Amino acid sequence: MQSANDLSLPRLKTDVHLALKHWHTVDDHAEPLLTYLLLGQANYQELGPQTPATARLATNRVLLAGLELLEKQQPQAANLLKKRFLDQETAHRAGQQLGLSLDQVKHQQRQALALLANVLYAQEMELRAASITRQEGQLEAKSYTQLFGIDALADRLLSLLTTAVSPWVISLVGIGGIGKTSLANHVVRRAIRCLYYEEVLWLKIANQPIKSHPLAGPKQTFQQLITQISQKLLPALPRDTPFQERLRQLQPLFKSQRYLIVVDNLELAADTAYLLAELLTLAQPSRFLLTSRTPPVDHAGSLSISLPELSQADSLALLRHYAAEIGFTQAATAGDEDLLPIYQVVGGNPFALKQIVSLAKVRPLPPLLASLRQRPLADGEALYQTILRETWLTLSQDAKAVLAIMPLAAEGGMDPEQIAQLSGLPDARLWPAINELIGRSLLEVSSSPQSGHLWERFYGIHRLTELFVRSLLDDDDL
């Protein structure tokens, strides 16, 4: 597994020297090639079928580009390397041409190799940093500052994502609020820094089990996904390109290069099952990572990982961490005996734990917990919906107005102008409402890498919050 920082200058210097020595060699499979560099991979893919000849040519292109840059900085060093390796002059003959003794040729050659390695190292590290930035820009913004209780699971998932063997489709399964999206986000960021994938995409499925919104079937969900992927990976395709043509053009991409496609927010069992079967035909060496509420049926080449609730110790650590984040000092410094009742009622659901802390900052905790104990709760998601109803009652009218329009946000969220237009709030009331929702962990803030503007901000809501707001709209409770 390669990481962004594992390229050493001494190794590169050795490889550059040997690659130069084999400048004219094509069939020696023991020769070191520079196709492991991003500099080399770009040339390798451009040259067509991956053969020993194209690998050699790609390596020579990297060396030649480095020599040309070195020539601008140190002309004699570049000239010496060209004579010794490209022109295959002996050290004695090169010395005669350059007016150098044999010892001087050897000394200056060592210096020139080091200089060339430095040039290529700087180019490669710049390219790696740009690749990481570009791929991270495709991800959903982080909604967390620290994760708890997932270290072993995160390490296992990272290992699965960065090896060239099955499984090719991995599903993270668990109830809403358990942390599937956060875990995927955390591990995919680590995978990006391994520089294992050509490109990483983060996509959301828009199919919603809400009674006021008719659902598409699994086949339509798959077509929607393929359309999203092709719009990102094949932007030159006309918007009216048929689904089958989009699929036909994506297949060789996924089979020839490594892509990681994250499909977040699968909620329907039928969608998950259908997508899993279809995506397996596209995968290898590309890989798909799904987050789903329902475990899919087992298929060869796939793996389902269930996310457990946090342990008691991790839950209490999360409570204290989040309380400190929102300025709830008493809860942040509370002892186990004071926080344990929250865990006993809520369990280890991270999102529910955070909402309880947020509520407890503005409402007495004991009656809140008592009311939760009295209600029959079928599962963690029902608990979350109950907590959100309690939270809704404590919001200002302006905060409710903003929250009510957030389900209309597109995948990247809404900018402040859109929120103002849809909510009808003037700036003097809009920003206090936005700040209130952020403080209550009901609004998520992100920048948009596509916009290209450093200071722009966009706002969205967690999927469970969206379900809750939509249920209020359906019940006319707003």
C-alpha cells in the first residue's frame, strides 16, 4: 500500500540511476521503471496498451522531462547525464568531450543524479498533493471533529479498500445515526492519501421512503447512479446520452483503472440488493463502498460490515467531547455517574447522543430522559425521531423556518442566498437562525470545492434530520 509520504529521496535517486542505465532496454523485466510514480502513470496511461515497451517509454518520458528542467538549472549536469546514458558514451569519452578527468566525471555524475532525483521528487510530491486535494474535494464535507470507538474497524476497512483482491463491493450497514457516513468519510480520506485509486467519487442516492414522494424502482435507482457517475467521469457526454451508452462507456474505465465509488444513503432493501448485483459486474479493479440501512444478500465478491453501537466508555467520551464543542462546560466535565443515565436511555447511537446533549443544554435532563423511557421505541431510529421532536419544540420560529426548507437542498447544500430566498428571512433574522441550528447540530456546514471560492459556505442537514422534517411536512406539523 502506497502512501503520499512513502516516497524516499534515496530510493528515487537509486531508481533514477538504474532507469537511466536501462534507457535503451525494453525486454529486461528486472529493470527499475518509474511507472510507480504519478509522473510515470500519467504517461503510461496516455501511451495505450500497457506493455514493456510502453512502460519503458513512459519511464523515459519522465526522465527526459526531468533532464529538460535540470538543464535550465544546471546545464552541465544535464548534459553529462545525457551523454552518459542517452548517448551511451563511456565515462572516459564523456570526460574528453567535456574537458573533465575520469574522477571529475564520476564525481559530477553522482552530483547530477542527485540533482535529477531532487527535480523529479519535487515534481512528484507536487503532483501527489494535487491529486489528494482533487480527490478529497469529491467527498462530502466532514460532519465530525473526532470519531470514537471505530479505530479497529477503520483499520480493517482501509486494508480492504487498498488491496487488489476481493471484496469489490463493500457495504457498511447500520441504523440511522450510527455513523456509517462518518466512518466511510474517515476511511476514504485515509485511502486517498494512499494514492491507490485513480479517482474517488462520493455520491448520494435520492430515493426517499417518504409518503409524499413516490419511489422509483431499483432499476431506476441504478440508472440514476450511473448517470451521476458518468456526469462526473465522462463530462463530455451530452446530457441526453441514453443510459445504456453511459453504462457502455463506463465499463472499460472501471475495468482498466482503479476507481473508488462511494454510494451513500441507501435506505431501501430492494435498492441495496439490486445495486449490489449490478455493481459487481462493473467492479474489479474498481471498487464500490455502500452505506446502507439494510444488509444485502451475500454475493461472491462482496462483503457486508455491520456497525455496532458505541460502548459505554466510548459513548461517555463522545458526550464529553461534544459538550465541550458546544460550550456546555458542566456536561464536558461531568463524572460518569452524571452521564451514565443518558447512555442507559439512548444507547451508543452517536447522533442521538449528540442531540441529547444539545437538548440538555436548554432543558432539564431528568424529565427529558423520563419521557423517553415512557415511550415504546421500536428501534434506534424511532428514538432519534422522538428526540428530534423534543428538539423541534425548543427551536425559535426563525430556526424552524430555516430547517423546514432544508430538505430542498441539492447534494452540495444551499448557500445563504438560497436559504434567505426560500425561508423569507432577512439577514438580521437569518444568521441568528443559522447559528442556532449549527449550535444544535442540526445544520452541517461545508465549503464547495466545485465553486472555486475559498470563503463560500454551503449548508445541509443529516439524513435523519431530513426524514424528520419531511415527516412534519407530511403531517402538517410545521
